Amino acid sequence: MGEAAAFLVHDLKEGFPNGFGLKSKGCETATVIGNKTYVVDGGCDDSILSFRVQVFDHSTGTRIDPVVLGTIPEPCKGHSAIALNEDHILFIKGESPLHDSFWFLEVNTPYVQERTRSSGCEVVAWSKGVRGTVEKPIVVSGPSGVGKGTLISMLMKEFPSLFGFSVSHTTRAPRNMEKDGLHYHFTERNAMEKDIKEGKFLEFASVHGNLYGTSVEAVEVVADAGKRCILDIDVQGARSMKASSLDAIFIFICPPSMAELEKRLHARGTETEEQILKRLQNAKAEIVQGESSGIFDHILYNDNLEECYKSLKKLLGLDGSVNTCTKSIPEDFDLPPIVHSVSRIDNKIIITYRASDLKDESQKMIGLDLTSLKGGAPGRTRGLDVYPINSVSNGSNMINQLS
Ligand SMILES: Nc1ncnc2c1ncn2[C@@H]1O[C@H](COP(=O)(O)OP(=O)(O)OP(=O)(O)O)[C@@H](O)[C@H]1O
Ligand SMILES: Nc1nc2c(ncn2[C@@H]2O[C@H](COP(=O)(O)O)[C@@H](O)[C@H]2O)c(=O)[nH]1
């Protein structure tokens, strides 16, 4: 058990404990990890639009503006920071709603290391802390025309409160009935390539001559809504996902024959003859990879649609009675104000502050249990347990209940 120092907004007024002689504006924290100090400006003046990170490398005496990945927190009037280990810093925003209070800056996680290697620059990555967890996403893959979209639509129609679709980005033109933001985010190649470079995509692939990709946000918004995410992606995308940090169930849908696949693509009538030919040529290699690459946890044959749908539900555990209620977590307690202090006991963080009510001068506490954290940058960090700690009077002593 030990207590780590938190850098409080008001403690920083005299300057940073970083040896660089920088003066704080009162909205910054400085957190030392190894031989680096991470100075984070939460932006309490109106001039900045989001948190800003600077890194001071004590070994070289240099100041670095790192490449910042993930979702960057919006500014707030005050925040605190505490190093959790050698790769994460926890940030607590004062006077913010619970869903926006807790943020993680990754400075040396495998994701950050990989991005540092590939970019050759200092990289840090933000992720928002979220209460509760969600079930593993479901990746559905298979050749064009096999029936992935049809099966996914059936699942979403029967279980609208359980599943949400990951809306991909694509550079292909919309089909007649397709709506931007619903079926795909239809986008320009340049814009998509820029976003890919900035680390906004979990995977992307060139499929049948167009660029397709799953953004981090596409998967996270589904999970934020408390739903299980379903992805419809090609085999290359599934391979990238398998190698990524996304812990998912991988399902490959196989056609009964190439002749049937061709018939379905013609019957759908959404592609030209030339495009159908290209899709059929690609299908051969995809089927070989789908059946033999070891990427997929399950292979389903879509001969009879109803039978295939039944098998899909069975493997997802949906063939019996289903509890379709989603669990909501109430925001039933006060959040920390701008001035608060933070300490740590093992995997628990204790946030202490004074009650804002003038009549009530008592000390308040919030506990944060980090034991079950999952995910992280470039998506969300899920599994935060946040709870009020009740102070109970025991004669002249106050006892704090930690659970
Ligand atoms: N088991 C089946 N038997 C006959 N037709 C089917 C079956 N499953 C799907 N279809 C039909 O095949 C066509 C292609 O299906 P769908 O659009 O779902 O394929 P897809 O795998 O999503 O294709 P793409 O990857 O190109 O988006 C549709 O017209 C659909 O109604
Ligand atoms: N790697 C990815 N593949 C994707 C994604 N979204 C869709 N797809 C695949 O593209 C083909 C063609 O789709 P269509 O809508 O043009 O018929 C199909 O196999 C989809 O599975 C994605 O985000 N990443």
C-alpha cells in the first residue's frame, strides 16, 4: 500500500517540478515517468480547444511536441494527474459529468510503442475512461454476395437492443438506397488516407478497387450505446483486426458454390458485369483464406438462409431466451470539483474534496477501482468502477468505507 502524489492545479502555480523552470498558468499538470515529464495543459483559458501535451526529456534536456493519438479530451477549468505505472497517466477533470471525468494518457503501452516505431516520433495516446464493459465485437467476413449483410440485418432486426452495426468508411460510390452515415461513411480517398495516417482507423483494406476501413470511433460508439458491435469486413480487414488489440469473435460465411455466389450477385443487381467479375475473382482467394488461415473462430455455410441464420444465433448464444435489457449505470453522486486531491492505494484511486454546499463542510470522497480495465487507446478504456465512499461517524473518529 502506498500513496502517490497527485499534481493539483493550485500546487502548480509556482512552477513545475520538472527542472525546466516553466511557469504554470494554473491549468497544467506535470507528471514524471522515468526520465520524462509529461506536461498537460487542460486549457482553462478560452484559447485552446483541447488538452495539450508536451514532453520534457531529462536525459537529453529537450522539449518535445509529441504526436498525439486517440480522442483528445475537451478543455476544462482544472484537472489533476497521477501516474498509474510506467505507461499510463490518469487525468481527472474537475466539474465534468461522470462520462467525461476520467481520461488516460498512454505514454509507453504496446500501442504507443508500435506507433512510435512506425512514425519515428515521440507518440502519446489518449483514451476516455468508461464505466462498465461490453461483450466482444463480432467480425463477420466472407466473399461479396455470400449474404453477410443479409444475416447481419436479420440479427439487428430481431435484437435491436443487443447489437449495433459498425459503420465503415468507404471510397466507393453509394448504391441507390444507401445512406451516408447509416450504411457507410462515404468519403474521399485523400480524406480517408489522412485519417488512416493519424491513427483513426482500426483496420483498412483495398477491396475490389476501393478503400474500406473501420474507424476506432465506429466501434466505440456502438459500445458506448451499451450494444455489442457487429462488423462486416473483408478477409484482409479481418486479418488486420485479428492482429490488433480488438478482442473479437471472427466468423467466416462461405457460399455453397461459386455458381450460387455469381447468381446472388447478379440477382442483387447492384454491380456492373465488370464489377461482378472482379468480386468473383477475389472470392476464390478469400474462400481459401477464410477456410484455412486460422483467422476465423467459426465457419458458417450460407446455403439455406434460415438455417444459416439459426446457426449464427446458436453460436452467439441467442437460440434460447434472451435478456434484452441493457444495464444502465446511474450517475447518482456528486463529481469532484476543480480543487480536489488524488491518492492511490494499490489499484484504487481515492479522490478527496470539500463539499460545495456552504452548510456542509464535510470531506467527500470518490473511489475509482482500476482492477478490471480493458481496451485503451486509440479507443476507450472500459471497466472503470466509480463509486462514492461514505464517511461514517464512529464516536469522534470518521471511518471511510472503501467499498
Ligand atoms: N442463403 C441465401 N440464398 C439465396 N440468396 C441469398 C442468401 N443469402 C443472401 N442472399 C441474397 O444474396 C444477395 C447478396 O447478399 P448480401 O448483400 O447480404 O451479401 P454480402 O455478403 O453482404 O455482399 P457484399 O460483401 O458485396 O456487401 C442478396 O440479394 C441476398 O438477398
Ligand atoms: N476491410 C474492410 N472491408 C470492408 C469494410 N466494410 C465493408 N467491407 C467489405 O467490402 C466488401 C465490399 O462491400 P460492398 O458494400 O461494396 O459490397 C465486402 O466484402 C465487405 O465485407 C471495412 O470497414 N473494412
